[in-house]
Amino acid sequence: MLRLFLILFPVCASWALAEDAPSAEPKPVAEQTAESPKPSVRKLDGTRYQIGDVIFDEKSREIRFPTKVNMIEGQLEYLIVHVNGKVHEALLSTEISPTHLNLAFTLLRYLPSHELYPLPNETGGVSNKFPQVAPDVKAASRVTIEVEWIEDGKVRRIPVNEWIQHGIKATAMPAGPWVYGGSDFFEGKFIAETSGDVVAIFLAESALLNYPGEDRDNDDVWTPFPKRVPAEGTNVTVIITPYQNSKPLPKP
């Protein structure tokens, strides 16, 4: 599989990196003033590799990266943003480069699905129609997102959905997958990098991943789950793995 990585990486890098690629300690491209070196894949051990602060396993297809608890109350539109992004409405913040994370997704053969993004209408707005996406692409885009942290000296790991509450129903976000959409480019810039949008709860085409469930189009119902989310500033490792039980998504 290492040979596959060596073959794929130059192609993926040219696809996912604009001319202004992030450095090892990147900020969104909008914050940069000079061209930075392109990242390289470094082998850690066995089947594990690293790009910047993103660690991934070519066998299990697991991705890990560091974040911090950003807020424990208030309305959420994002699960994860870059520290220079929309931190006023995100549960977790991170210093990783969205470009590095996208390269890990690409190298691990996750496929971006645009099924959640409404198609444009004839007047330039959005319609109530959505792209037709093949079942195999849908399946390859779905992931489980978990969080790992230390509490009372013990390592804890749970699905991140359990940290998010529906403000009206007062219940946790339903268990289920998140969808990798891959963001896009605008004027030669990778949008996830320039915006800092990593994982969105309220649908955002700029983000690398989105929540596909009910009320994904509602920006005022999601909050951190009281007494479940650790204190602000707590170090949290985000763990992304392939979703094993793909089911049809609810209509928006």
C-alpha cells in the first residue's frame, strides 16, 4: 500500500493544493502573506502516516487530529473550525490545515459526495433539487466522527454526536454518519483553507464535512450538550473512521 501512497500523493497534492499551500503550522490562506512549502507525507510506523498534525492509517483508514473544546454553551453552526475561523459558533477549534486533512481523505480513498448541496435554479438562487450521486460514492463519503479526551485520569472516547444537543427536543444529535463533501476551489484558493471551515452542522459547502441529518438547514437549534462537553480549552483528539452502516438519508 505504501507504493500506492507514493503514486497517489503527487496527484492528490496537485489537486488539493493551490499555489498558496499552507505551512506546517498553517493559517487559512487569507491570513498568509507568502507562498509556503507543500506538505509531505511522513511515515510514522507500520501503516501510519502523518501530514502536518494529521495522522492517518492506510489499513484502518482512521484519521486523527488535535482540537480543543471551543465553547460549552450557545448556538452551534459548526462542529470544527480552524482557530482563525468562525470560532463564535463552533464546538471545537483546531490548528491543523484543512488542506492537510483533505489530502488524508484523498489518500485513504474516501470519495466526496455533493448530494447535500442544492442545485442552482434558473435565476441564480438554489432549487429544491439535489445532485444524483451513485450509491458507491455515497457509501465511500460517509464517516463516523468520535472524540477522545482524558477525564479523571482516564481516556474516554465517544461519538461526537453525543456532545451536541437539539435545543427544542432536548435530546442528543441522532447517531449516524457525517458526509465528506471535500469543499471546493474559488479563484484558485481551496475554500476550506481560506474559510477555516472543517466540519459543519448547519450545511456549508465550504466545509470538508457536513452533518446530513434532520435540521441540517436550521442554524438555531443545535447547542453543546450541557454537562457532557468538557471545559473550554480541554484537549480533544478527533477520530474519523469509515461509517459501517450506511442508510438512506432523510430529505431536507
